[in-house]
Amino acid sequence: MKLLVTGGAGFIGSAVVRLAVGRGYEVVNVDALTYAGCLENVAVVSDSPLYAFEHVDIRDRTALDAVFGKHEPDAVMHLAAESHVDRSIDGPGDFIETNITGTYNMLEAARSYWVEKGKPETFRFHHISTDEVFGSLGPEGMFTEETPYDPRSPYSASKAASDHLVRAWHETYGLPVVLTNCSNNYGPYHFPEKLIPVVILNALAGQDIPVYGEGLNVRDWLFVEDHADALLLVLAKGAVGRSYNIGGENEARNIDLVKTICAILDRLRPKDGSYADQIIFVQDRAGHDLRYAIDPSRIRDELGWRPSVTLQEGLERTVAWYLDNEDWWRALQARDGVGQRLGVKA
């Protein structure tokens, strides 16, 4: 099977590319290589005869048509997206153009190709989204696939819009789609602007470790390699037109997560005192959702999937990876906005 993976040089996309090639899929990686894209993320498979790269922006419909015509994929895994909430507060336009218009272009390019090929029943368009489209939870409850959409940030609103477009292209045109909404990912190759890398790298640099508000926001953490495994399973066995929530079953308050990372660093890279002494509390982010939690019953019951990595194990592996891959993250720290507090303009 040949997969066309958009955003394959990004964090989650590259995990999908590495796993798919390792399992014998042919993979065409389509990526615009914006600030968060990094071809080093897929260097381990870049010489494989199963791998191809196309430097294409999903906002360019003509280029997308050419990619479909050249490579003739059996399925699409659409992961390309602007994804940093803080950046969406400062500059929502990029999120509208990429996440909404870009998804529209992908759907139309895929539909045109699918029709041209005689509408093969085996073709799939797998749209990868986020649990943030569902809004914020209180202390109790979990997101299910039937939870009403209630996005609170420009990022989550743009992803919600893209989800609606995918469903509409299925209902209106019959395009065979599957959708997934995931909880917060973490793991190797996580771009240095996100929470867990920020904690690790600020700690190592002897800088303040910023925690928004009082650190009481709760997230369900999903190890990125578990997520990639789930995505390939949904692509292969998910029901057409159906959505699946993918969660890590690992809820944690931000402050507890940060303290756990500091404790791991205390053990793996000891210094005088504890890294937790560097924690400071900063002004909260505008529209900061209190809690996300996913009910993964559907993907567990229908497809037999559960996460294999606990939060403690995943954090141990993630911290060790950053300690062992300094050249990778140092090269990214000079990129636009990395290391700066974003999302305070509101």
C-alpha cells in the first residue's frame, strides 16, 4: 500500500512516516517545511526505496494535483496543520489558511484523483485532528465521539472547521474518509516550543521553567509512537465515515507533569539542588481550557487498540531522548519564536 502523508516532517507526521516505512508501506511525505518542519525527523528512513519526499504546501492545489498524479497513492493521511495554540492567538491567519483552506485543497485534490481512478472502494482519506475541538471539561467526564464541538482558540476552531469539511465531503461526494481526534502527544522529535520540551530544555539551560496559571490544567498524554500505531490501525480497519478518539489514558495536571520531568532530570542529569527549584508560575494563556480527557472506548472495542506506554515510562524515554539528541534540538532553537513567550497579545 502506498500512503500519501501530509506534514510528514512534523512531530506526529514523522512518527507515522517512520513507523509506516518500518512496516513495509510505501510513503510519500508531503511537507511545506515551515518553521516546525524538520527532515531530520525522518532521516532514519530517508534512504529507503519505500520513501519519497515532495516539498509541497497544501495551500497549493496545482502542486497537490501533480503529487497525486505522480505517485498514485492508495490512501491519504492528512496531518499537515498549524498546531501551536499560543501562535494561533498571536497570528490566527496562518491557521485559517493552512488548517481550513489547506484541508479543502487536500479534499478536492483527493476527490479529483479518486474519481479519475474510478472511485475505488479501497481508497481512504484519513483526517487527523485533536480533542481540542470539543472545548473544555470540568473535573468530571470525558470526550466521546458524540461530544458537541466547542472550540475555544483560533487553533481549535480551525481544526473543528477542517473536521466538518471532511465529514461534508464524505456525505456530499461519497469520499471514503475516516477521522481521528487525539489527546496531547509527546515523545521524541517534539518541537521545542511545546510544554514538555520547554520544561526539559529550560531546565537543562538553568532557566526558569514557566507554568501557566497555577498549573492545574489537566491533559491526557499520549506517547507519539502509540499514536502512530493507532493511526495506521484506523486507516486499515476503521469504518468509512466513522471517527475514533485516541487517548493515552494518562491524565495529569500540568504542575505534576512538570515536577515529574524535573525528578527524572534530577536522576539522569544531576546538579546541585533540584530542577524543580526553577519552576515559576506565569500569567495564564488566554482561553486556556481547564481539562481534556478522552474516552477511548470505541477504538478499544471496535479495533482492539489501547496505549502501550504509561506516562512515567513515556516521560523517561522522552527525557533520555532529548539528553541524547542535543544536536537536533539546538538546531531548532534559533527558529522563529522558539524560546519566546507567545500567545499574550489577547
